[in-house]
Amino acid sequence: MIAATPTPVQIHNLVLNVRSFDSIARQVWGGDAALVTLQIDTTLIRIDKARRGPNAKLAKQIATLEKQGAAALRTLDPGGSALAKDAISSLRVNLAKFRVLLKTLQR
């Protein structure tokens, strides 16, 4: 099965999903998440703009998001909070979806 190129709407929906993580992370971890979420949010803005442009530019921004997401997963401790565990799980799922998108763009 050949993967279809994702539409700008699908990319935008992924961006919104990760933005939701940012919002929850700021509530759960407060200042500990501030720098991480600010970097992720800046990259999400670039991805949202690049989704209408050349695939190479979009691929570069997605690769940056993957690095920042990995840093967030290393930095933020889910502890005993159910909300924190759900937020971490959500970020992992959405980063995996972005990884699939990146592979599709590189074909």
C-alpha cells in the first residue's frame, strides 16, 4: 500500500494535538515545562506555515519537532499524576504520527 501525501488539514490537526499537550504540560509541570513547550510551540507555528510550502521545508521542521519532543519526554516526569501520564502518552502518539508523516514526505 502506498501512503498518500497528507493534506494540509491532516497536518494542521496533528499540530493542534501537540498544542494541546503544550497547554496541559504548562498546567501540570508549570515552570519546568515552560522552555520545552515554548520551543515546541515555536516549531509548531513553523510547521503550520510550512504545510502549504515545499515538502523539504516541512520535513526539516518536523525533524526539529521530533528532537524537541524527545527532549520533553526525557525532561518531564509523569510522576503519579494521571493527567501527566496521559499528556506524555499523547505526546508520544502524536510524535509517532509526525514520524510517519516525515517518512511519507521523504519518499
